[in-house]
Amino acid sequence: MKPNKSKQRFSNLKKLIRKGFVWLFNCNRSCGVQILQYSNTNLANALANKYTPSEVITSKNHFIFLTGYLSHTDMNAQSIVIEDDYISKDFLHDYASYYALCFEQYPKFCKRVHFFSNTFTSEEFKAVILGEEEDNIAFWESYLGFVVVKPIPVTVIGYTVLKTYASSQDFNARNFWGVRKYKVHFYGNEVELISLAFQEQDSVLAACATTAIWLDCLIKHLLIFIPS
């Protein structure tokens, strides 16, 4: 009986999340879900925040890399979905340790920017979110990953998981070491990606060594031996 009860609770939770999505999608507030056609301009606007305008974003090396990466034929990004008021566990740790104590009233909510290799309307996207996952497998196969945008100046790129380029074990093909499976939860839907998470370092908390340790902890279960 326990597995059935657990499954039922999970099903009820998914229904509740989807009801919340309907409210966000239909509300007249500035929050909610935005669907944009992929372009360099829309990407810059999606990665911008109150403290970092799109003009600053376009000058960052991270932006230049992302535009090339997402435009590659293996990715072929076509759509951007912006999820506002996203709670990032990683940023909350930084917020509680530092940003909550600053004179500037930094927000504690991030936004999460998702990428897809297909195009769709708002109504089509809403139907997919509210439908059953097994009925929309083809849609979720176009999911490319996400970038969390932190509500701080300049160093905005937070927890990021993006699908890798095509890879195989063939001698002349790409092969990515250290990648792992990530489960992305998106309004009651679960999507799996093979990738390696990333975030931009800053000069406050996520400095060079800290970010390197954070990354190492994500793949430590894959390591058999680390030379001293």
C-alpha cells in the first residue's frame, strides 16, 4: 500500500503544480510565463535583470558563448520560455549568507530561462504542461535545458544545465567525460538531460575555488580516483 499512497501523493502534487501554472499563465501580473522566439536580442533580454541591462549582457563572454552554443546545428534553439519567480536552492544559500545582509534590498527570487528546439504557441505550450507526460514525449525531446538568472549585478549566470552536443564512443566523434543525468522539474513535468551543470563565478561568494568545488561535488560520484 505504501508505494500506491506515495504515487497518489505525487500525482496530487503534480495536479496542484499544474493548477498553479494555469494561474500564472493567465494572471495579469508581470510574473508568469513568457514565450519568445529565439534570437540574440531575446536571449540578451531574457538574461538581463534589474541590475544588469541587456547591453551589459551582450558584452559578456558567457553570452557570446551561449549564442554560439545554442545556435549550433546540434542544438538549433528555436524558442525561449522564461519562468519568473523561480526559487533556486543554490542562490538561496548565497542569499542567506550574504545578499540578505546587504544595504541593497536584493530579491531572493531568480528567473529560469528554458530553451527548446521547436516552436509553439502559448496555447500549445499550456496544453502540453496540463497534459500527461507520456502523451507529449515528442515535445519534451526538443527540450535543450535551462539557465538560472540570479537577481544580482553583472554575474547573473546561475545554475545552468544544457544538453550536450551529439556524442558517441566512435573514435572520431565527440565524447563528453564527467557528464551525468539531471532531472529537470518544469511545472509538474519531469525531463531528463545528460549534461554537466555550470554557474558563473563572482567575486563575493561563488569565487573561482568555490565554484570549482561546487562543480566537483556534482560529479564526485563519477570519480574513482583523484590524484593529489
